[in-house]
Amino acid sequence: MAGGVPQIPGHSAVPAGQPEHGPRRLQGHLLGEYVHRLLGRLIGAAFLLPLLWFAARGRISRALTWKLSGIFVLGGLQGAMGWYMVQSGLVDDPRVSQYRLAAHLALAARDLRGRCCGVALDLLYKRRVDAAAGPRGLAFALAGLVFVMAISGSFVAGIRAGLAYNSFPLMNGHLVPPGMFVIDPWYLNFFNNIATVQFDHRLLAWLLAFVVPWFWVRCVDRGIESREARGASAARDSRAADRAGDLDAAARGSAAAGRRAPGGSAARVSPRPYSPRTASAD
């Protein structure tokens, strides 16, 4: 270590007139990495300690305990994958592997955050078994497309494709950039070729720009309600049913009182007529 900067291959020699590639930039990277790790450990502790406390006191079910424990394990694997990714940059070429970067992002987006949101939604809302099969399948397909687009962005960042093509919507004046399949075998172009990786990322973004509004219009046309709208409708139906039950009980009570009255006569009680409008107003 010289001047507070570790001697990492690729950073020992600073090109003349290019201070942005020197020790000061490396110090910024190391500081960001250090804060990133501290934040990850803090999140892990903030997740694990309450989980152990609630599980020991029996405040959460065993099934939920296993789900949350699985999320914590995924968080640990996420940290391990992060270190594996950083290790790939401690070589002659001080850049992390785009493959490991993609794996790091995929584990975070698909397994860790996806499972967190899934468990949270299961706690907030009941699953509907009568959900429309068509829009449900399209929703999963759309989520998969968003996931693929995000992973393609990790390859753009890993090989720094954005530095070569930083104009939009054309790529340096071309709709389809030249040299998209110059690497052999051809399939490696989708992961290592700057032009191909950048083009694929933009193409997926354009596709989502049209698919997402189309999916929304399709759901509106089929009358699919949001979770909040379904909850409000269920609450109105429940209040209406309670109101109908109260009126029925009042009618039976007045009839029974009439039978007990002397001479078998009783004052006629006319309850307020029931209608969904009056029930919702109540």
C-alpha cells in the first residue's frame, strides 16, 4: 500500500495526463464499496434480530418463520456473490466480470427482492384462485421481460458499452450499428460485443415501452380491478350483508313480541326498506 491506496494490478501505473484513472478514483471506488458492505451488514442485522425475537416468542407462524429465514439466507448468498464479483476485478484488468455482475443483479432482483415482495403481499392480501388466466399469464411474461431487460443492463455496465454508444435514439448515427456479429462463435456477441449488448438493451426497452401500455389497456378492457378496488367492493358488500341481517333480526323480534302480547295483537313495525344505496350510506 502506497499513499493509502492498495497496490492492485492495473492501478499501479497511472497514464500521464489522465488523473481520473489514478489513486484518487480508486479511493472513491473503495469508499463506495466499504459503505456498500456496511449497509448490507446493517440490513442483515436489522432483518435477523427481529426475526429471532418474534420467532422465539411465537409471534409469527412456523411457515412464515421458514419463509423469512429463507430470505435471510438469500441475503447472505447475495453478499457472497457480491464478493465473488469484486474478486474478478482484482486482476490485471481492473473491471469486474460482466457475467458475475449479471448474476449478482439477478440474485438480488429475482430471488431476494422478489421473495420479499411475495411474502409481503401474501400477508396483506389473500390469494385469488379465480383470477383470470390470460392476464395473469401475461403479467408473469411482462415481469420476465422486465427482468431480462434489467439483466441486459448489467452487461452494458460490465463491458462499459454506454461509453461507446451514448447517443439516442440512434447509435452513433446508425439504427443498427455495424459490427454486431464480429466475434466467433456468434452467441458470444450477446455478452461480449459492445455494439450487440447495447443494441439488445435498447431494443428491450423499446419493446417494454409499447407492451406495458398495451397490457394496461387489455386489463382495463377486461374489467380487472385493482386490489384496492376489490377490497373496497368487498367492504361494501359486507356492510350491506350486515345491514340486511340486522333488519331481518329486527323483523323476527317484532313478530315474536306480537305473539307474546295480550290478545295476540301487536303494533306493526315497519322497518326501513333495504336497498344497496341505503346500506352503503350506512
